[in-house]
Amino acid sequence: MNRKQKMQLGLAGCFVVLLILWFFEPGWRVSKILGIISNAMLLISMLLSYRAEEKNKKKDE
């Protein structure tokens, strides 16, 4: 695995942990912040994956 793939995996792992905390602590005052952070991490991870796939398509052409 290269550095970018490790970073994507780390972001996905943090997303899962924060999402689980968000689901099981709905009355917690910080839950909205956890939800926003976890969704931002998911978005970043997906954008990194998309960019990597686009670079691979360009190399194959």
C-alpha cells in the first residue's frame, strides 16, 4: 500500500468510529460536530479515491 491508500484507509476508519459514536450518543451536545466531522472525512476519502482513479485512467491511455 502506498501513502495515499494508507491515508484513505485511516480516514475511513476515523469516519466509522465517529459515526458509531454519533449513532450511540444522540443526546450528546457534541454529536452534531461529530456528524459533521465524520461526513467531512468520508467526503475527503472519496475525493482522494476519485482523484487516484482519474490518474490511473490517464496513465492507461
